[in-house]
Amino acid sequence: MKKQHVFAVSGVKNSGKTTLIERLIPLFAAENLSVSVIKHDGHDFVPDVPDTDSYRLRNAGAQGVAVFSGRRMMIIRQCGEISERELMRAFPDSDVIILEGFKYSEYPKIEAVRRDVSDGPVCDPAHLLGIVTDYEPEELSKEYRHIPVYGQKETERLAEFFLKDYFLRQR
């Protein structure tokens, strides 16, 4: 099995996690890295779009529905507790797996912090690789000042950190 690079993009609701991941994916892809994302949803999300066949079949009582074409697949399945580790096995060919959420986990992570939604970082500084924020470094509380800070528009600099430092350390 190939070595996969796993990290989380964490932060409070509306902190910019998805936007940050959206910006990182093409930068990794440009380096011929395949990327998969596992998003944690603390609520019981609706897994399908109303009025599609799979939605109708699931609502009819099917425990699982799979839809596939020549190049894609989607599996919707009712299940008990499942972990992100189990989901990672669904992406054996991915070079990079980005976990969205997981702010209280021990995964290495980048925390997205936006001034208008948060007073500062909430993740354990011991697990932070960096903070993407509109705060100035000196505005962060003392326990976070040793962590690299990236501006919200510095996605390329953050990707460079992963590509030229972090991923190489994981080999």
C-alpha cells in the first residue's frame, strides 16, 4: 500500500475550511498528487438530492444504494458508527487525504481562523502545523505564537510548505 499523507483542515463553523481545501486541491494536483477529502459532519446530513433515483430508492427503504458510471461511483449506505480510518481505505490510490473538521483530533492540522467568526484558534497547538487567518500573529494568544501563520490568500505558500517540507518529512 502506498504512503498517504494525511492532515486535517480544522476550525469553527464558517471559518473557511472548505474554501481552503478547494484552493489546495488544484495546487497538489498540479504536482501529480491525487487528493481525496473526508469531511466530518457533526449533524446527520442528508446524503442525496431529492428527486433523484437514488434518493427515491433510499426513501423507499433500501439500506444502501450505489450509483456508478464508467468513471465514477457513489455509495450511500446506512451504517452504525464509522471512523475516518475506515473511510480512508476507500481511497487507496490517493496520495493525499485531507480531513475536513476533526478539530479536537490528534491529526496534524491546519486551522482556519476568521476574525468575524472566531476570537482565535481553538485547536490544541500541539497538533497544529499552521494557522490560516486574517489575524496578525501578535494578536494570537501566547500559546499559538510559535505556530506558522498564513494569510487567507497565501494558499500557494501553504501548499509549498506541504510539498517541500511536511510531505517529505513523512516519507
